[in-house]
Amino acid sequence: MTIAEPSTLTDMTACCTPVTGGAMDTESAAVLAKALKAVADPARLRLLSMVASQPGAEACVCDLTEPLGLSQPTVSHHLKVLVDAGMLHREKRGTWAYFSLIPGALDSLAGLLSSTSLRD
């Protein structure tokens, strides 16, 4: 029997210590690296900020393209990376996709990088 790799940051905080709390195992490092790669792009950081600043912390992809100054396919790609990293939730409504922050995802990432344990 094998243990499945955590798929999101929220899952990871339940089983993993912060980076400064001891040596990480391979699976935990892979999940954290995926999250860090997702936020290591200026456009993705702006997208997270734009979604978070909308009423209800939710935005339609149609409202994110113009302010970002990127094409719709490029914005959609960046949003998919953030969804796959466990930071955004995607909901299809008609022909449009709406994105919202996953509660606690950014806090989880910050906690895993801090020297304070999340297990207290």
C-alpha cells in the first residue's frame, strides 16, 4: 500500500512540517516546489491579487485578460497553473470560467515557508 502524494497546499499543511522544521521528504518537496513555481511568475502573482481584490474574491476570466495585458489563452494558461497548484478554484458558468481563491491556500504556503510550526 502506498500513500498518495498530497495534491494541494492545504493537504500538505496537514502532513508536513514547515521548511525550517526539519528535512522534507521527496513528495512534500515536490508539492511545495510546484506551488512556489506557480507564484514565481509576475503575471500569476498579479492574477492572485486581482482575484483576491474582487467582490467575493472571485473573478471571471473575461475580466482578467484586459487589465493583465495578455491574450486570453495566456491568461487561461496562468490560471490553470494556479488551479493545479491548489491556489484557485475554477467553476464553469455558461461559456465563462470563474476563479476564486481556495480558502487558506496562501496562508498554507506562507506557513510552510515560515519558522513557526503550523501544527500547534
